[in-house]
Amino acid sequence: MDFRDSADEAAFRARLREWLSVNAKKFPTSGDEYWAKAGDWHRALYEAGFFGVTWPKEYGGQELAPVYDVILDEELARAGAPPRPSLGYLVVGLGHHGSKELQQRFLPGMINGTERWCQGFSEPGAGSDLASLTTTAVRDGDNWIINGHKIWTSYSDIADWCLVLARTDPEAKRHKGISAFICSMHQPGIEQRPLKMISGITKEFGQVSFDNAVVPAENMVGGPGEGWPLAMTVVGHEREPSTLGFAARYGKLVRQMAKRVDQPSEDLAWAAVEVEMLTHHVRRRLSEQLDGITHNSNGSIDKLLMTWVDQAVGHAALDVAGTTDPELLSAYMYSRSQSVMGGTSQIQKNIIASRILGLGV
């Protein structure tokens, strides 16, 4: 397989590299400062032609091949710039399941960064077992009224809109009675409270309460009871490493740690091996995407691989610097969440066993 850039890809990479040489250091890369500037970073990338490049031109994208997102991730990591804003899962969810009217109304602002979004899926009692969610939506004339509680909601404190899953049919089987809604975050009945993380970050996650929040009926995504297929589209996209910049950033961190030691420890050597494995896996997935292959349940394999690599790199960071380096200590502490967020490792193993290997069927 030839991993070299084509002429067009090389020109794109050179233009991006030149832009980053001027703009990368203007934006913080971690902590609350990063989250405070995330919207500005999103819009700066978009206005320079470096965000939404693979998405439809109709909604503000450029319809380039997926390899261009990988180039973006590689060059952002190389320049020490903030990561590419993670919105692809919402664009894909709305693009696959939303009506044409909803796509035309919401996708342009989502892509260009003028409207901020969050995802209202997980609940205090329904994280890994998403189908057990208890947030409800009841029809009231031309509206739906939402009541419930969501948690681990990224960007909730700055979001304009939330993609919410709620139960609309309490009598249906639990996967069948769930619907999806686009809910304004700027209305009475919505309260957002931040969750401070062990790494010290206070702005990334929030818990959101819905107390008679109103959603117009036309803001339902799909029909009543069709929320579960959308949820699976969204989480499947979240779990694919080929659409995220993790591999490039893990590799950069490992190289930085290697420069700090005379002799790599076993933990650091293993982290380097794991990163190389993930990098080649991402390239394989990218090749499959270019051939039109979709992965569905295979996203659970990808998610497990990312978890193992993230935590291997985290252990190496702790081994190299202990608690003396705030950045490396934060990398270790954040890595502990990887086996929980986006679906726990136990759930991913169950999916692999039942849907890929056919065990217990």
C-alpha cells in the first residue's frame, strides 16, 4: 500500500502547514482554556478551508476524500495545535436520519461553527446500557415536552442545540420506544451544571436537566420510535479511529516522552508498539472507507483498540514523569476514562461476541 500523498494531497498539506505556522499557537490546546476557545478554533479552521472538508458542499463542506481529514489530524498534531473539533458523529447522524428540511436548517451552522451542539444520550442510570434511558417526551399539540436528566454532555455549557434521545412510547420494547429530537438549549426548563474532571478540567462535561423543555414536532429526527437506529449510527461513527485524530496525537506524545529518557522503559516501549499498531489500523480503515466499506459493529473493535492504546500511552506518561509534569499526569488521568466513555469496554466485547463472532446466538 502506498501511503505517500498525491499531488493534490501534498498541496493541501503544504497549504495547511503554512497556515498552522502562523495560527496554531494562537489557540490553547488543553484545559479549560481550550474549551473556552473551542468555538473560535472551529470557525478559524472553517474560514481557512480546513474544517468540514469531507462533508457535502450543499451544507458548506468540500466533499473531499476521507484522507484529507487524516492529513488534517496529522498536521494539527505535528504543529502542536488543538485537535479538530469533534462533530462528525452529529453530522453523520443528522445526515443519515434527518429530513431534508432539518439538514438544510441545521447542518450549515453545525459545520461552519456558528451554532454549537451537544449530544444528550447518556444518563446517570443509562450510560453503557443506553436503551434503558428514562428521559421522556410526551406529545402536546404541535410540540413534544421533554423531562429527564442527561450526563457527561460535552459542550453543554456553550451549546445552542442538543441532539436528545427520549422515550416516547413507554409500552414498546425498550429499543423501539426511543425517539430523537433537536432541542434548543436556550429556553426555560433546561439547567446545565458542569462536572469537574479528575484532570482539573471543569468545562468539558456537564449534566443537563430537562424540566418540561419544549421541542417543536418538526424537530423530531426521523419518526416516533426511530431514535435507536440514529443512536447506533452516531456511536458507530464515534468509535471509528479513522475519523479522529487520536493516532497522530498518541504518536507525538510517545515521541516527546522518548526524548526525555536515556533508555525507554518497558511501558514506553509498549506504548510505542501500540501506537504503531493503531496507526496501521487507521490506515486500513481509511482504505476501506475509500472503497465504500462501512463497518457497523466493527466500530467496537476500533473502540477497544483506541482504549488499549490510550491507556498504554497514559501508563507510559506516568512512568516517565510520575506526578511532576502536569501535562503528562493529565494524559494519564484522562486515559482512565477511555474504557468508559463512548461505551464501556465490557459492552464493546459483548457486541463483538454477539454481532461479529455470533456467540450466544
